Amino acid sequence: MTRRVWIAAMLCCAIAAQAAAHHSFSAEFDINKPVTMTGTVTMVRWSNPHGWIYVDVKDANGKVVNWAFETAAANQLYRRGWRPDDIPTGTVVTIDGWLARNGTPMANTDTLLLPDGRKLLGPAAAAGPPSP
Amino acid sequence: MADRMVTKILIVLLGATLLAPSAVEGQGDVQPTNTLPNPYRTVENYFTMPEGRTWGSTSAVEIDKDGRSIWVGERCGVNSCAGSTLPSILKFDASGKLVKSFGGGMLLFPHGIHVDRDGNIWVTDGQDNAPRPPGTQANTLAGPPPGATKGSQVFKFSADGKLLMTLGAPGGAAAPGYFYQPNDVLVAPNGNIFVSEGHGGANSRILKFSKDGKLIKTWGTKGSGDGQLDGPHALAMDSQGRLFVGDRSNNRIVIFDQEGRQLAVWRQFSRPSGIYIDKRDVIYVADSESESVSRNHDGWKRGIRVGSARDGSVTAFIPDPVDKATGTSAAEGVAADADGNIYGAEVGPRALKKYVRAQGVAAAPAIPRTPDGKPDLQGIWQVRNRAASDLEDHVARYGMPAGRSVVQGGTIPYQPWAAAKKRENFEQRATADPLAQCYLPGIPRIMYMEFPFQIFQTRDDVAITFEWQQVFRMIYTNGSRSPTSLAFWMGDSRGHWEGDTLTVDVTNHNDRTWFDMAGNFHSDALHVVERYTMVDADTIRYEADITDPRVFTRPWTISMPLQRQKDMTRVLEYQCRAEMEEANGDFKPDSRTWYQGASHRAAAAVTQQARAAAPANVAGTLRRMPDGKPDLSGLFQADAGGANWGFEPHSEPFTPGGRGVLVDPPNGGLPYQPWAKEEKQNRNLPERGYDDPTAHCFAGGVPRSLYVPSPFHIVQTPAYVVILLERMSWRIVPLDGRPHLPDTMRLWQGDSLGHWEGDTLVIQTTNLNGKTWLNEVGDVVSHAETVVERFTPTNADTIQYEATVNDPIVYTRPWTIGMPLKRQAGDLLEVACLEDNLDLQHLKDIRDGSKQ
């Protein structure tokens, strides 16, 4: 018991904490392939068990590719104050995340940065422990 | 009137003496129903008029939306309000106290009254103010004599007396846009308005209006034949939506559908001046004229007859205390409140009387009630009809047995484009039906899917747990409103009690569910109002008003009984999607962990001892139930310490970190058997991500369901603790000391039984199927798993949770995790998981890619 408390105390401030995940991140995404991309939102899929934000991103050759970024669950976003129309189509966003293992233009979101500076967190970092 | 009566008397006498029943009307030879028991005691002077005012004539009495208050149309101390400014519309509370009055100077002769679903008050004004020289034969007129400027109208008032609508122009006439002598008014559940017209005048008919007062159709001419009416004095509607017309001068009730098709003729309720049908289809019929006004009905006694609107039986009779009368006597209008008390509105005696059941006499079918007096809906229920196949009349198709319509009026009023879309749905139903994918069925469909469900009821909520896919509904009855505009598959349900009826407002629908297998559908503009009314201890009348202006031309209503499932003591599971994926090979058995039948290696019969629990250290004040037990109810979420990503301390940057939740063994590591340790490590390979059942959106199992990062709502009654898991699954925990299911029964969420040890709720779970993982890193359990969970509230908002898992196939010894459960603000939302699960295909691609 003592040890557990000690460990909890050590970790408390570093814990990314509860995520909305319902599947293994490491199975679907590759920890060794972090990415940062900027593009224009084309669609927001407000859904559970994960939401998805689709973003047009220009690649090195100038070709536009529509990327899918997995976010936290809609319910989790909702409880943190987000609403389905908070990120309208056309918003320019910058995403930090990890590439999917299946080779498609898809990534898991770590953070999604909005023009006004707000950050929408991804599944693994969606927020702290439940309130209160 | 006299000459017509002679003819009628002859007809009746012939019918009665020669026993020649009328083939057209049926029941032509029915014998007087005068000798039935009278289980009622009359209460006179129950209602108190204001100082200085005495009761005049009244034929208009009705029960408020609340099921208890009484509305009356009273004729200003005499038998007409002409020249008076006294308010004629009066509302009394259940104690007989006048609580509201309005309508002064507006009506000449309040005659019929009705309260609609929304609580609005409708009143007919049955006379006009045209001068009538002595000797005028008003009854032969088609309209009033010249000079009518007032009367013969129908008024709609709000409950606080604001005039909302009038039907018919003032004064009345036999012309379009007018009534002459409107007797009664009734608003159907879908808002259509019915008016019965003709109090002896040359007209005699029913008028049907749309909700906004547009005339849709009329039917009936004056006469005594089939389809004819003579003085349609009263209107009522039963739970099937059948319109009962008191065809008074023909001494009969004629039953129509809402399109005017005649369905039946009943004579056994005598000469109907007033009809009332309550929510349980008990019918009350007032006869104020037999042997007095009308000598064509000699042999029948005046009074109130009580019976069944379903089968037409007459079971009780309250006779007029006046034996011989020469005019109207006893009640003309009748109504009955939610407790079955009857109110009779009398024109001749100028009184409103109350009739209560005398002690010791069998009342209306007894229904169970909760301690706070509400009908107790709890138990296991199921429909016995074919609405799941098609709400409308339908012939059989493969997988869709034939069945009759549960739609009032028979058909669904589609807009033309929507009718075409429905036909397209029907053709595509094998794949397009959301249920073909085991998606959430929506409301109302889940209620009539022929799968049992269990209702749990507290003061603040009504929870329904369904066998099908472990769907649940949370109906908040605490007065709250939907806090969100989000759309859900199962909508947002808020209930309230209207008398003995639970009325549930279901909003926030998406546009992805259907009503049935036939492709009947709606848009996300759908609004459903459900009504649950206990008819007897084993039957709930279920009705749902369906409104969707984008798809239908008008609102419509379904109605059906829910039957108590007496052969079942618990609802099991039908995990539709899991069964589908197992059947088609998308989710494969693992012989090491899954239960594979009684011949399989028997789970070590362990009578598991929970870890010796420390005495509950209760710091704050606990919430408690009336019986003194801790009240665990409410929305909670585990402060789970990352348990869904491992029980041991972990801090990988990619997945959520964990503080370590193992409290036993003390070294903080799971006591694996070697094979299982290897399996756990194997599960961390990317190609095994697909194998986690929660990646398929299957149930989390025990204890995982409590520490996945989603909240759950605990519903607690004296007999059950029910855990509604936001990821759309449930655990029902009986506290009644019953035995576990036989070992051969295996379930995703197991068989949980609970008991109290002091302030700790202890739940023992067995009969698990071994298909679940303990978390995303693949900690292993098998079908030998048994779990003892301890819920110890430590203050009003925190429950200390411990789970001891024993699984001798997987582990060398039992182990225990612990974490606090914390009360959350807000309501349950909905996780429609497999409906929007894009990840599974990705995981499948990775699995299949690694095989190449």
C-alpha cells in the first residue's frame, strides 16, 4: 500500500491520464513515427468511441491529401466543453500525432492546435482524471 | 320528438319481443343491464362553489391532465348563462376546492368538455341566442332561427383560461364554417379534433378537423340506420384510438375509426348522454333519460354504467336514486379520475356528484404501487405482437411473421417522397436495416422488439435494461431537461407522471434508426412522446405519439400492451454483434480461455473468499436509502489509475500512464501462470490489437467495465443495484439472495449477486464466458474467472472500489485491484460504439498485413 501511494505521488504530475480509447493505440499507430502537419479541416466526425477530423494537407510535392486524425471520444470532448460545430470546415489546424501502421493517410492525434490557440487533445492525452 | 319516438318504440318492442336481432346493428335484442352490483358510495356536495353561488345545471365534466383535478362547465346557477357574466368553466382540485374559473360571458350553454394531451380545455357551447317564439320546433331546424349572434361554437382554452382557438362562427348555422348545437368535442392523440353536432336538430353528424382547425371530413346523417346518428351527445376515445359516439336518441353507442368507418354498435350501456373512457379502457356511460325524457327506452334504468371499452362488458351500475322522473335525471356528463373516482354532472338535479368505491368492494384491477404511490412498473416485460416486423398490417415475409397494425387508424401518414423512400427501404431491408448490423434500435423500436427487458424505478429515474445487445434506457424523472442538443441513437428521455401514467418525452434522435424491419423510418426531426399506463398488475398499455414534420403529414400514434414476463427471473444477454462476428468468423474462439460447454475442463470450483476487507473508514456523511443502506446511486467514473492500460505502474508516453492499482499481491505484479504470461506478451503485438473484444465494441466484462474511461450510472432500489455503463452495456445485481445461474450459463458480464456487509456492497460474479480481456495491454482472464467486488462509500461523492479476481486457469493465486469511484456532474450520454467504429478495420488490416 505504501509503495503504491508513493508511486502515485511520483507519477501524479506526469500522467497524461484517462483517454477515451477503446482499442490498443500501439496496435493501430506507431510510436516511432511522430508527425506534425498543418492543413484545412474538411470534415469533423463527431462520434464515439472516437471522433475523427479530416484535414487537407499539402505534401512535399504540393499535392493535397485528405488526412484522417483520430481524436478523443465525442462524449469526452463534450464533457470538456467542446461542441460539434466548434471546428468549422475551413479552419486551419496544426496536428501533432503518430502515423497509422496501415500506411493510409491517417494518424492518432496528440494535440490539435486551433488558430485561436485552443488545443483539442487526442485520445491518449484527452485529459485528466474524472472530476471532482 | 314525440312522433319519432313512437316509431322507435315499435322497433325496440319488436326487437325485444320477437327476439329478432338486427343484423346490421348487432345486439338488437340486448336485455336491460339494470341488475349489476353498485360498488360505489355517492358523495354529495363534495365540490364547494364560491360564496353566494349555487350549482346550476351541468353536463360537462372532465379530468385534468394531472389525473386528479376536475373541470366542469356550469350553467351559471340556472340552466343557461344567457345574460350572465359568471365564469362558467370551473376547475376544482381533488379535494373539491375551486381553484380556477374563467369564461364569464363567453358561453351560453356549456355542454361538452374535453382536456387534451397538452392540458388545454375544450368546451362546446350547445345553444344560441336567437329569439324563439313560443311553439318553435327547434328540433326540426337545420340551424337557428334568424337573429343568432352568439353560441353554437367550440372554444379551446389554455389551462389558465386564455382563449386559444374557436371553431365555428358565432351564432351557428347550417352552413359551412358553422355548427348548429355542437354537443361534444374530443382531441385525438395526434391532435385531430372531433366534434359531435346536433342536439335534436335536423343535423346529426361528426366533424373531423385537423389540429389547426381545418375541416377534414364529416360523417353521419340524422336517422337510426347504419351509419346514421340521432343526437350524438357524447364523444370518447379508447386506447386503440376508436371513437365512441353516444348516439343518444338511438339508445346506442356507435364505435368508429378515426376515418368514420363504423366498427361496432353497443346497446348494453343503455341510452348514452355521457361517455368517459379512462387510460385503462374502463368505460363509464351516463344515462339521464331512459324512462323519463325518453319513453322509447322503458325497461332500462337511468344511472352510470361501468364496464370495459375493450370487450364491451358491463360490470357495475350506479342507479339514479330518483325512481320515477319526467325529465332529465341523474348524470348527463361523466368522468373518472386516475384513482377510479367517478364524477357525474347533472342537468336536472343541478349538481356535480362524486362516487367513490365503497370499502371491501373489488376495485378496478389492482396495480402494484411504489411507496410514494406511483404505479410500480418494475419487473420483466415483453411485447407479444409483430410490430417488430412492421408497425402496419402486413403479410408474412421471410423473417417477418404476419401481423396486425399497431398504428392508430391503421396506416402511417407519410409524405409522398417519404412513402417512396419507405418502399425503397423495404426492398433493401436485408442490408439497409440498421439492425442487420446490430446497431442501436432507437425509440420506440427497442420497446417492441420481442426481446424481454427489465424496468427499475426510483423516485428520480426509470431505467430499462434490454436483453438485446445489452441496450439500456435511462429515463430521468427528476424534472430535468435534456442538457444537450447532441443527437443520439436512443434519444434523450425525460419522464414525468401524469396521474398514473408515466409520460416520457424522447428528443435528440438521430436519423439513422428505423421503426421496424419493413423500413418505416423518420428524420432527426423526430419527437416521440411515450405513455406507460398499468392496466393491471401484469399489463402496461404502451403508447407512443410520433411527430416528424419532415417525413409525415401529421402526428400518429402506436399503441400496444407490454406483458409481464412471468417465466423469467432475470434478463440474460443477446450480444447481437458478438454473435454475428463469431458466426461469420470475424471473432474467433480461444480454447484456452473461452467456455466451451459443460464437457470443457470444469472451472475449479472455488468458493472464493474475498480478501479480508479493512473496516470501512467512513469520514464524511453518506447518502442513505430509506432503509438505512448506503445510497450508491448516481453517475460515477473510476479514478482508474490507468488500469485500462495495465494494472502495474506504467508511464509510456504514447498510452495513458498508470499509477498501479494492484493492492494484492503486495509486490504489485500479477501472479501469472507461465502460459498466460506468454499470452499476455503476445497480445501486445500490433497484429493482436484486433483481438481485444472492446476494439469490436463488445461488452467489457467484469471488472473491466468499471475502469474503462467512461462513466456509469448506478440505479439502486431495495431489491437491485443496476449499473448502466455508458458504453451501452449493463450489470443487474439482485440483492435478494437468489442462487447463481447453473455453471453452463455463460455471459459477457457474468451473473452478479449482491449483498450488504455493513456499509459495503459486496458483489460476487460468476458464469463469465472468458471472452474478455482485462485491459488494452491484454491481461488475461478465462471462463474460470470469478470476481468479488466491494463498493464502500467513504463520503457522499466517493466509493472505494476493490475487485478480487480469482482465475486458477490463468493465475497462481487471487489478486486484488483498488481505486476510488468518483461522483460526476451531469447525465449519462450515449456511446454508440460499433455504429461508428472505424478503428476495427484498421486493426484488421494490420493483422492481415502481418500474416502476408
